[in-house]
Amino acid sequence: MEGLAEAARGFVEGFLPAFRNTDFAYGLAGLMVLSALGITAVALVRHLAAVSALKRRVRQIAGFIAFEKTDASGADQHEAQFARRFQDIDAAMQQSDPMSGSLAQAWKRYRKTFVVSRSPPVRSSQRPNGFFYGAAPPPTWLGVAASTFVGIGLLLTFLGLVAALTFAAEGMRDTDSDRMLDAIRDLLAAAASKFVTSIAGVGLSIFLNLIERVLTSHLRKNLDALSSAVELGIRVDTDAHSAAMAERLGRIADRLEVSRI
């Protein structure tokens, strides 16, 4: 047990001399800032790629059907246009590329809920947003990174606190005034270092959380736009399968009536 304690003491004390110089803390803070900026850049690139794919899908649908609702019958008109161009819309939505592969898979899953009959509208028992939200998830990993920076800042703060107490203890044991002054300087440097890393950790955590909220809000806005474009031409009906079954039964009844004649 004593050997383990000595090993742990030696491991911790190996970091303590670095806290004698405030440049060490500022260097760590700068490294944390650069890491946060790199993480933010990655999040922005991924976000722009996802939003670009969503907007492209909306433009493709807009190219097939009209979106201007002029009267009460406008919704029926849109549904008729959507049903008439359904094959083209389906092919466009299933196009897969590195930026929208997951979106194409989401459309294929949503496509399985459709009830396509001979006459419009195309029906579905579910709304599309549940499928599209899963294809373009928000950058929640930015929150994980924010928590990590807080943890790193706290860890460095506690190490700085241990260093400050160690330097203070060394100064109290020494009777030489010059060495006592050096110990006090080391104590102040360690205290400054631990606060610098804490400020950096908490500040970067706030920054990343704000970036996450902004990107999530913007992403949801574009997902809702795509869902609205799809819902404009699809009649979401929880009884869609029942309606399709009734239509099939009606066709069968018509055939039986014809055969009797």
C-alpha cells in the first residue's frame, strides 16, 4: 500500500513544478481554445453539408409541384400534382451522395408507409418529420465536448490547488527568507494558473453549448421545411391503410357487378 501511495505521489508531484510558471497555464488555456475552435469548425462543416442536402431536396420537390395556395381547393391541387409526379419525386429523394445518404435512407423508410392508389392523394399513416429528424440528428456531441472542457478545467484547477498547498508547505518549513519569498511567488503563480484553466474550461463550455443550440435550431428549421414540403403533397391519415383497403374492396365489388351483367 505504501508503494502504491508513493507511486501516486510521485506521479502527481511530477506535474507540480510546471505550475511555478504562469506560462504553463496560459499555454494549456490556449491549447484548449484551439481544440474548441477545431471542434467548432468540424461541427460547422457537417452542419452546412446537412443543411445543403435538406435545401436541395426542398428545391427538387418545389420543381415538381406548386407551393402557392390560392384558395380552399389548393391543397387538393397540390396533392394531385404530387401524385402525378410521384415517380420523379421518389427518384429524386432516393438519390444518395456523401452529404445526403442518410436522408435517402430515411425517405426509403418513410416510403414504406405510403399508400399509392390509382387516384390521388398519396396517403401515409405517419408524418415525415420523425423519419427526417433521425437522418439529420443535432450536434449533441458538442455538449459532450463542452462537458469535457469543464472536466479538464476542474482537473487542472485541483492540480493547481495541490501545487499551491505544496509550495506553501515548503515555504513554511524553510527558515531562509529568500526561499520563503520564492515559495510565496510559486504559491501565487500556482493560484493564478488554476484560475486561468478554470476560466478557459467554463468559458469554452458556454461557447460550445451556445453553438450547439444555434446549429440545432437552424437544422430543425430546415428539417421542418422539408417535412412541410412533403406534407403539402401527401395526405397524412392514420386510417390510410383502411382507406386503401376500402378502395380495393370497392374495385372488387365493381368487377363482381360487371361479371353479373
